[in-house]
Amino acid sequence: MDLYGYIEKAARFRWWFLLLVVLAPVVAAAAGEGGSGFTFGSLIENLLIGLILGSVYALIALGYTLVYGVIKLINFAHGDIYMLGAFSGFYLLRFTVRWLNFTQGVDLIWCFVISVIVSAALCAGLAVLMERLAYRPLRKSSRIAALITAVGVSFLLENGGIIAFGANPKSYEPRKLEVYQLQFADNAEFRNAGQQEIFDRSQESYAPEKFAETTYARIRVVSAAGSSEWSPVLTITPDEQFGFVELPKDELAAGSPQQLASIGYSFDSNEKKTVVSWARAAVADYQVKPIFSDDAGQALAFHLPVKNAAGENIRVPWFNVVIVVVTAVLLWALNQLINRSMFGVSMRALSYDMNAAKLMGVDTDKVIALTFAIGGACAAVAGNIVGLYNQQIDPLMGILPGLKAFVAAVVGGIGSIPGAAVGGLIMGISEGLVKGAGAGKLADAMAFAILILVLLFKPTGIFGRTTREKV
């Protein structure tokens, strides 16, 4: 039997194979460490966690499956677009909280929605730029050249993220958001003073040339309750290596917890920079209640009529429901776009035969660029969701989820939107079940074991179709 005959015969057992792939993680989880505690309640909890993970993997897998379906390219840099989406959403959320929640009273949920939309637009633009600069010049080259380029772009974005954002993880939830207004002037009355806003840190570095002449500085805290009093005025003189000024003790005792107690500067001869730093009268960061929470700051949630291992009803945060709903809506919308629009017809024509599509008047460059944009926007949405769900992000967060999403795309049938959804859910649920049963070390291994099984018994994926190619 030739290869195509083998594939067609294996395709007859697609649904039985799908059932096997879904049940395998359950069996592995029950047999793993801690399997004795594998109760119905824990199963439901782990399935819910897997559903969240699967939704994220499905959103990331969309980028892989769309790009491969159109130009047969595996864009390994897609996981790093997901990382950049998380970081852009991180900084945008802080910006919107400062300018909309603090000053306009806009609800935090809308601040998050705005940051997600803008982040998705930015990542869509970045994906288009990446296609234009890195992939389009290689479109007529061998596939291995484009694949190596994708790996190179991935390393570039990862290391660029470390340089730009730092290697340490960042806390995503803005529960401790400090905003300072720092003013510099050439007069003690601060006429025509320049102003700078500084987030989440208590010092700032400047080139020494900024203080070539005597400069006066002061700072205050900005919060939803208003602004504190200005700090004591600091005089920065070119001939002095350091300076410091603070409020008198009697004023400190009477001041509010957010009053700035001191401000100073020092010249770092090794780094050739001047560092301006300040301190609070009391260490009490301004607290911003979590997004998707009630007035008391408790996360909005509901309870299922099922007991967990602790004997309590399973608690499901509403944000988890939002994740699943957003994923389902995006998957449905993209499926409608591809199957019921002229743009979708162009994508399918391009996937079938690029040269014939050109002859029929399809603007191939535009279609490919929009495909990258859609994938980048979906990855950005996933990055924002994961940032808020895990409460932290880091520049290397896209490596493993990106690989798992690629596996999900292959398992479901790369090039298929329903395949990306089903593959993502299989990967997420298997990971949730295995980790929840105490066999966390097997979670990543399970993902790639599923990939091997799929390639052995259904090489085209669950929803993939067998195609014959003339050579």
C-alpha cells in the first residue's frame, strides 16, 4: 500500500482516533502521581483549567494554521508575537488606568478592553511588517530558507524583548500602580517647568548634561483620590556630586501616607549619569482593585453544584468564562470570514494555487499581509488574556506556548480553523488533567506524545485533508 492509501485508510478511523487522543490524558492523569485523589470534583476542576489553556492554545494556533494554509510557511516567530501582545497590553493597561480610570472614572474593565484592542492592532501591524521584511523576499525561495528565517526572527524578538523589557517577570495586574509627576525648572518658582510622568519606580537616570546649569526639581504622587502635595524643592547644581532634601519630622507626622518625604540626586561616575530618587513618607502603594472584581476587590465568580477535594463547591471566576467566550466568538468569526466572504475566497484560492489566483486578479500580497495581521491580532488577544490570568509576563513566555500551539495546529489539521480549535482544546485539556492529577512533569511530554500519535495514525491531523502533489 502506498503512502496515500495508508493515509486514506487511517482517515476512516478519525473519530475513534479523536476519542483515543481525548481519553489518553485522562488515563495518564489517573495513573500519575496523586492518582488516588482523582475524584469527580477534581476532574471537573482540571477540565475547567484545561478549557482555559485550550482556549489560549487555540487562539495562538490560529496564526499558525492561517499562515500555513495560505503560503505553506510555519511561522515559528508567532509565539513571540503573543509575548509582545502581552507586553504591549501590560503597558497600555497602565496608561489607560492612569488616564481613564484615575482622571475620568472609566471602569477598569473598559480600560482592559481598550488596551486589548490597541495591543491587537499593534501586533497586527508588527506581523505585517515581519512578513514584508523577512518572509516576502523569500517567497520564491525554498521552504527551508523561510523556515530558518522564521527561527531567526523568533530569536530576534525574544532577545529584543529581554533588552527592551528586562529579563525579570513583570506583575500584570495593576494592583500596585505608582504614578509620579516630576518637574524640572531653572527657577525656584517653577515657572515654565518641564514635567515628566514616571510609573512604578522611585528613581530616574539622566545624562549629566541635563543639569549643566543649576536646576530645581520637585515631585508628587498622582492617584485616583487626587494628587499629593509637592515634595521639598531639590536644587541640583553642576559642581555638587550629590544632594538631598526632606520634609521636617513634624510635617511628616501630619502628612498623608502618600506625601513625598524626600528627594535627592547623585552622580554615578562609572555609568556617567545623574540619578534622581525619592521616597514616601510611608510605604503604602496606591491600591487599584483587580479587573473583573466587585467593589470590595474580590474577583467576580460563581459556584458550581459540584464539590472539590476540599469539600467546597467549585468556584469559577467570571473572567474564565470571558476567556472561553472570546475564543469561541473569534473562532466563529474567522470561520465565517474564510467560508462566507470574498476575502476568504481569495485566501482559499491562494492556498490552492497562488499563480492561478494571481491570474484571476487576486492581490496576493494584500491577502497574505492581512492573513498575518489576523494571526498577530489573535496572538495579542491571547497574550493579554494570559497576562491577566497568570498575573505576570516575561520576555520568554512565548516559547513553550508557541510550540504547544503549533502542535495543536498539527493535531487538529494545520490549515483548518475547526482543527485549530479542537487541537487547542486537546492540548489544553490534556495538560490540565495531567497537571491536576499530580503528574505535572508529564504535561509537556504528553503534548508531544499526542503529536507523535497523530503523525503516526493521522498525519494530516484530525480535520486535515489528504492532497496529492505532482512533482
